[in-house]
Amino acid sequence: MTIIPTDDFKRSAANLPIEIRQLCAIQFHRFSQDHNDPRLHIKKVRSLKGIFSLRITRRYRAFFYFQNRDIAIFFDIDHRKDSYR
């Protein structure tokens, strides 16, 4: 699976604490190897059609959509309390 982060995603990720960025890299590696890995805790976002969330930690989520079977576009990463607004 190819991961393509948008510029907005990169800016949001750059503002995160270093520990969260390191965990994000681990989760992205898992995602690229097998996007069905249960450790990713991928869920559909109910309010937005075709959008999914990936758990980085209990508090942080990354949001993405599938462009096709082999490409995922990541467009946001944020604290859970702020991300679903």
C-alpha cells in the first residue's frame, strides 16, 4: 500500500510532539505492509463518506481515504477531541 500525505497532513504532523511522530511512523509502516492489521484500529468516519481514521495512540488519529486499491491519501492528523469536529 502506498501512502501519500498531503501538505496539510505534513504541517499537522510537524506540530505534534516527537513521541507521537515516532509512533505515527510505526503505524504507517504497519499500514503499508498490511492495511488490515488490527493494531491500526481503522474505522469509518460515520459523518463523512469514504473517510477512515487510523489510531496513532489513544488520543491521536490520522484521517485518510483510498484513492484506489493501492493508494491511501492521508490528509489530517490531530488530537481525538479536536479531530471529529
